[in-house]
Amino acid sequence: MEDNFMHQVKLADEIFYVGVNDRKTHLFENYWPLPHGMAYNSYLIVDEKVALMDTVERAFIDEYLSNIKNILGDRKVDYLVINHMEPDHSGAIRSIVAEYPDITLVGNKKTFPMLENFYQIKQNTLEVGDGDQLPLGKNTLEFYTIPMVHWPETMVSFEKTNGILFSADAFGAFGTLDGGIFDDELNLSFYEEEMMRYFTNIVGKYSPHTQRAMKKLSGLDIKMIAALHGPIWRSHTDFVLSRYDKWSRYETEEGVVIVYGSMYGNTEKMADVIARQLAERGVKNIRVYDASKTHQSYIISDIFKYKGFIVGSAAYNNEMFPSVEALVSKIEHMGIKEHLLGVFGSFSWNGGGVKNLMKFAENIKWNLVYDPVEEKGALKADKFQMCIDLANAMADKLRE
Ligand code: FEO
């Protein structure tokens, strides 16, 4: 065994953190920005039997194996519990099987077809279902499926002796674990932002499934939550549970996100007028975004946070402006609910921006607070007044 001069991080007597930090990847799932990186968490239970809880992204296999051997030495791993098959966690399974050929792979009936499809592995499997237990010695794992949080095969493993929930993607966050690994070792405000962005971007489409999963797990005496991303929650489990509950119920705060697509500034000016009037009406949380500049990741996170959404588009080849079109299509696809909506835009000859935004309004079925405001060219007196009226209608509705 080679030397590995790293800390051994313990969740409990026989339970260790063996995850890795990814500070190289720019985009998670090749789409969502990672300005603060990403942690791929994995855990090792060293009891009479040894169980590894999920793996990591395959690029980190050397560091990962070193983390495992730093604790196990030459001892073998008996079980690999596969709570989630997305490759940020399953990517190292082949290497783990190669290193420990006698290992038993633990999953549910939806895990193993994916395992075969992704990695052509079908031997040494142990299928578990809701409530099944796997005794390891002092520690016992109990399994519960949580479909669509965030893939169909996703399950959690509850370690009964210490009350640790290995929760897969649920309760995860973007961001590396920079020294601090447990919630009481770090500043939670940073991780709250990254947790919300992670929830809304990755899991938010499955909010009803998240609600069902939380209900299913509500009877467990959870003392610690060990997710596959972000901090381990041991001192503030209520913090993470309450936020996931709030976000997956689409509960919002008073505030308005204004997003626009504008080539030469006419639509942008309407956004600024609306924003200023909202401020004059006392709305304090106002976020104005240029859809061409700010990644959807951040805008969607704020849409989940605030009740009001006002979207503006210049006409572009008789359609919406492309970056606005991409955003509203994503919102529609995610099925976000319970918002107040306003629509505005501008055009030069025959329009297309506002007309298509109104199709989005029909599809999303949010509460449209005022008529769409559409200007031809630069903003003039009557449409200026309509922008004011739109902002006033939004402010009124926010306080109802
Ligand atoms: Fe972190 Fe759905 O994978």
C-alpha cells in the first residue's frame, strides 16, 4: 500500500468520508456552470463487512482508490451500494469491480438494467427493495427507493445504528468541500445559494417526487444526512430538510425576476422602467437579468426564490429573442408552478417577441398580472405608462 498523507474523516466510529473534489470541470452534466466546483461524495463503512456507498466521477479514480486504501489498507470491500446510477457517481464502478472482483453490487430492480447498459456488468448483484436490510456487523443498512430524485432508479440507504441517511442526490449542493466537510465546519450561507442552485437546476423538475420522497422518509430517525454532493449535515439537518421542503412546494418570497433579450437597448429600457417602478412600490428583491449574459442556472434559481417573473423580448426573425426563447422553454420544461407573470417587449416592423411570449404564458398557466406591453422601436409615453402599470399590478399582486 502506498502512503497517503490525508486526514481520515469520520462520520461515526466505523464510517468514513472518501469523496473527491472536482475543481476542473466547468459545466456539470456538461450544462450547468460550476464556478465553485463540485464534490462527488462517497462513504466507506468498515465493519465486519465493508460497504462502499456509491463511487465518484471516473476521472478521479486514482485519488478515490487512494482514499479507500488509506482507510482499508489491503482489506477488501464486500459491498458496493449503488444508490444512484448517474455517471458522476457510477463512473468508477468498473474500476472498483476490477480492484475488488468479489464485491457484491447492491441496488434495486431499476439499478441493474442501467448497470448493464452503461458498464456491461451483470454479475454479483444483490437486489433490494423498500425496507430491506443489509447487516454489516454493528451497522445495518435499510433501503428505500426515491424514484426521480433524480433518476428512476435512485434509492437511499439508512444506516440504522447511527441514524445516517445516505441520501443520493437529495439534499445535495454544488460547490467543492474546501476543508470543511460537515455543516458545522463551514459557512452555510454560501452553501445555501449553491444548494438552491443545485436543487432548482438538477432536481427542481421533480419537485412533486421530492415531496413524495420526503414523506416516505419522514418516519426515520435521521441524525445525519450524507448526500452525494455538498456538505454532510449533522448539526443542521433541519436547515437542509426545511429548504428542500420549501423549494419543492414552490414556496416563494416577495420579489421579482425581470429577464429580457434586447439587441440595441429598447427592450432593456422597458425592463429598467419596470424595475424602478417596482422599487418605488417598495419591492426590495428585484433581479434584472440579460438572458444573453447570465446563464439560465442562476436565473432559474432566482425564479424558484421569488414569486414574480416579468419577461421581455425583442422580436428576432419574427420570433422571440433566442436567449429568451431558450429560457422560457427551459422553464416550461421544468414545469415550475405558482408564479405571477408579466410580459413585455419591442419590435421594429412586424413583431414576434411578445406574440410568442404570450404562447409561453398560455402554456405555463401562471397568473398574468397585466396586459402584455409591446412597443414599436424606442419607448414612448403611452407604453412607458403601461410599463408603470405592469409594475404596479405586479406589486399589488405580490401583496395580496
Ligand atoms: Fe449527482 Fe443525479 O447525479
